[in-house]
Amino acid sequence: MATTQPLIGIPCRRDRSGNYRLKPILAQAPAYIPAVVQAGGVPFLIPLDLPETGLRRLYGLADGLLLPGGGDVDPARYGAGPHPTLGDVQPERDALEITLTRWAAAEGKPLLAICRGIQVVSVALGGTLWQDIPSQLPKAVLHRKGKPGENPPDFLAHPVRLTPTSRLVDILQAGVVLTNSLHHQAVRTVAEPLTVAGHSADGIIEAVEIPGHPFFVGVQWHPELLVGDMESARRLFRAFVSACREG
Ligand code: MN
């Protein structure tokens, strides 16, 4: 049934920083919420530690899914051993997001994947990742300067050239977009039905999509941090929420 304000499910992460009374909490970065709201959607957070039947119930309520940024996917998920730079790995979050990805890909539920999200969808559908761009691809452009948080999060680090035949070209109405870049990992290979929709100049995969799906798009940058200034970022969220409305 069509709805004017579609529900967008966003998985939580486990915050182990101890910033809340020294205890781990379930959390999510706040910028996804206004980015969805300004596009006309109503976001809700999906907790970790659900049984699959409960997850399926929330999936059923969602008109669309947003897979947000976060730590690294467990390399065991794509048959690799841990690189020395491997960051925070949360197997329970990997499991939840991979399950949601496979359901959404198979069943035509709209999905927008951001940063870690593009890596999750690639792994969920049979692809692999670069575990650390600076050490594995030393000639790559700068995708994350210094420690996380050193650059302003909306700093436009590098352009992404979109695949001319991609849906993203129609959505963003541009062949090249300037992007922020806050990642040390990246998609290395994609498996069907996922296709590459954009690269940075060093050849790193920065966007993916499933052709023919109502809306299944992954971007390596963080458009939720750019909606205040960039029309192309707003276009991405509007196209996503529109697809959720029509679903
Ligand atoms: Mn990048």
C-alpha cells in the first residue's frame, strides 16, 4: 500500500566507547535521521540482538532500509584473514545487516547503503573488500586523512566518476560528483546481481547498484553529511524515499 511518509529502518551499532557511564550502548550516528526526514521519510532504528523472526517483523514494517556507516566487516565473511589495521568488528551487526541485505535484494525492498553499508551489501552478495586502502593500495588518492574525525566530515575529498549507464547518473543528474571520504576499507570485487556504478580516479569502487531493482544503491561516501549544501545529496535521499513510497 502506498504511503505518503514511508518508514525507513536503520540498524544500530554497538557503541563500546564507554562514553555512557562506562557501559556499551546501542546507538547510531544522528545525521541519518534529518537526511531521511528532509526527503519525506520517517526513520526508525533497528536494534541488534533480535531473533530472526523479530528482525523479519521489523523488516516487514519497513518500506525501505538504510545501511549506515560504521566499523569493519569481519573478513571471515569474505574468506580473508584479519589485516593488522582491522578496526572494530561486530559479528552480530554483520549478521543482521547481511540478512537484511539479502532479503531486500531478493524481494525488491528499497535499500540505500552508505560507507560501511556499501561494503556490507557487497560482502552479503558474494563480493570481497580491500581491508586497508593506505597499506594495500599505496598509490590510491586520499580516502581518509589521518585519524577518523580529523577532517570536517563534509570535506570534499575526491570526485567519483559514475558509470554512464548507471541509475545513479539519472538520480544525481551528473556524470561526476564531488564526495566526502571517510573510509579506510573499500569494495574490491562485486558479485551478481550487484554492478559497479562509480569509481574514484584511482580505480576504487565508490558506488554499486542492482539493475532492475526498485532501488538498491550503495555509495562509499556520506551523503547524509552533505544534504545541507549539495543538491546531488538531497536528490539521492529523495529518490530513495520516493522508491520506498511507491513500494
Ligand atoms: Mn573515497
